[in-house]
Amino acid sequence: MDKSVIKFSHCNKDIYCFFVPEECPECGVSFSGRRLEDAPISIPNPFSNGHKAPCSFLVAPSEHTFLRDFNGESDLHTGITDTKALLHPGVVYNYTKTGVQKDTLGWEKCISVPLVQPDMYSLIDQWDQYLEKFSSAQTWDPQCQRFDEEKHNCYNYTLAFINCVLATQDKRALSKDEFTQNFVVPRIKRASKYRMLCEEISRNYFYIVDSPPKEPEDGNSERSF
């Protein structure tokens, strides 16, 4: 997961690997003195260190086992970062059965959704106050309201905070389905594909598929908040 995945095309195949070989693993042609169909490109790693992602929504496997994470079988945990990630390590606020936790470790590999534009100085200045006040509410006190895996959980906590911030900006609230489909699902799909690529390359050195017909890229596949 820490290695860079590289993609290049040859003999109508897309070839994924951790390094460009001296010859094509599909047809055996040497690359010495030859040009590839397309220059090798680095596939962006969809995972980031949440403690370095200020004012963000985070998604991570609840058990922190990245060999089987983001595969549809693992429980996922969500959190919100403060602004201290600008100085590192940032604090990740997350809701559990024991109430709101403030983690400075444990979110080093996760999916991050930035929630604030860099030029929103007024909101950034107040972000930590909003987060602390929101997290101190009785709603998230386990003695007042118990954690419930279906109705009162970490996702409800993070989305409720996001909607509180939107309200301060005179913006409409987001439904759970809307936020999930527009901002979370595309990133989880990309993370799952990246994990699969890493596992295949680790086992077989290469992952080879037919090159699809070239089409215009869809810039709406993953939205920024």
C-alpha cells in the first residue's frame, strides 16, 4: 500500500506494476530503444494520513487491518479532523460507544474528504471551537444517549457536524444518502480498486487488462466538498 502503482500501455494492454520492466510482460518485446504507446503514469494513492488532513471527513477500517479493508466486508469508522493537522499531528474527533474520542494516532491510512476551502479563513478560525462545542453536546454523551450501530453512530456524528457547519454558512443540510453517494462512495470505490491492484501486483508482479477504448474523462466521478 505504501508503494506507488505505475500504469503503462503496450500491445493493447494496460499494465499495472510497481516499476516499469525492461520488457513487456505480455508479449516479451524489449523496451530498450522503443517508445511505449503512452508514457507511464503514476496512479494516485487514495489513502492519506488523516492526522495531516485539516478540517476533513475521514473514513477508515474500524479494526485498522488494511489487508482486508474497504472490500465490502470490513466495518468502517468515520471522524472529523481539527485544524491542528496543519502543524501535525492533527486530532481526529470520532464517536464510539464510550463517547467522543480525540485521537492523535490511528488514522494514518484512511480516505479523506476535505470540508473547507483553503481561502475560507473565517470558518477555519472557528472550526476547532465549532468541533469542540458540538462534541460536548449531550447528544454525544453516552450517559445521556447510548451508541446505536444503526441510528446513533460515528457516521451520524460526523454528518450532523457537517450539517451544523453548513448551517453557519447559510447552506442547506445534506441527507445521509446524498453525502454518501456524492462524496464517500466514489472514494471508497477508488480505494478498493487501488487495494486490489496492490494485492495483484504483490502476488504476480503485474496486473494486466485489455486497454479500453479511449473516452473523455468524466470529471464528476468524484466530487469535492
